[in-house]
Amino acid sequence: MTDWLEIFKSKEIENAIGEIVESYHNKFIFQTYHLEKIPEYPSFVLVLAGSELIMGVVISLSIKPIVPISDIPKPFKRKREDFAKEYRDIMDKYRAVCEAVTVGYIRGNEIYQGRPEKIPLIHDLVFLPEKEIIREIHLNKEPSLKYLPLIYNAMPNEERSLFGYFLESFFKRLKEIFSKEELIDILNGMQKDLLENQFDHLAEQVNISLGRLLKYE
């Protein structure tokens, strides 16, 4: 197995996209350094948490001023490109705030899907992981997505009712990382885990979302 912990420890600070501002047993919230480096929804992110690497899936994105303001931002009547040229410094006053559900971690030379015993600390660095580490976390020992119920249960109620739409976006992202054969193995393992743990309603949503996704291929 690749020594990912040492790889991320040796990365330059400039490679990080942000850092933790809130940390919980099931999720973490981080602020980006620049608006140009906002992770896409629902992408994977990786936290360098001391002697562990913690992986999360982004489920919420927002843009907020660094210093709270009492009024809504002033309208400028500019296209994005023109705005960036004329007001170069103003975007430094804003940052993206992202919420990610913890789905896996690496400790020592072992890979796990699920929640780690330790949570990341405030100011721990957040990175966009390489495809190779995402592949190792999902293809380790046996292909699966055991963490899917963790994402579902971490979402607010109004988002759970739209979980099928999240799944469609999430599966599209997985298609960019895994081959069709690998993805089938992962999804078969996930369905097995869901049914064995009596998450029948999630298994049904997975089937519906996959059907929608495949319909438009």
C-alpha cells in the first residue's frame, strides 16, 4: 500500500484548499483559502489529521464574508470576468464554507471505511485527494461503499428526502474515478452491505438513482 500519510505530510501548504473550522464525530466543516479552489458537490476531500488521514464527502457548500456584514452585498452590474478585473481585491473578503461527512480514514498502513475514533482538530489542513487514494479506499480488500448510510444519516431531514438526487451526482463522480467493471463491483458490494444491515430503503433509492443515471448514458 502507498504511504499516503507521508505523502500528505510532505505536501506544501499551498496545496491545501482550506482548513477545519468545526469538527464533529460524523462530519467536519472547513473554510477554503480562495474562492477559486472550492470543491465541487459532492466531491471527496482529505484531512491531514496528525497521524491519520480522514476522508469526507462534501454535502453542503456556501459562500460567506470573512467578517460578518449587516447588509447584503452591494450589486455591481458586472459579468464575472469584468468584475474580477475591476475589483480584484473584493473577492478576498469572501470564503467558501463546506460541510463534509466523514466516510473513511487511513491509520498506519490500514484503510477503513467508516468513522475514526479521533476527530480532526480545528485548523487541520484540507486537501483535494488524488484519484489513486480514492481508489485504494474503495477497492481495499473488497469493493464496497459501506459508508453510504453515514452520509444519509448525517444529512438534515429536508436533504434526506432528496437523497436520490445526491446519489445521482455522487455516482457521476464515481464514474470519473473507476472503470465500469470496478464500479459494478463496488455497487454490488454496497447493495449487499445495505441489505445485510436492513437499509432496504437506501438500497431501493440506489437502484432508482442508478436507473436514472444509466437511462441517459
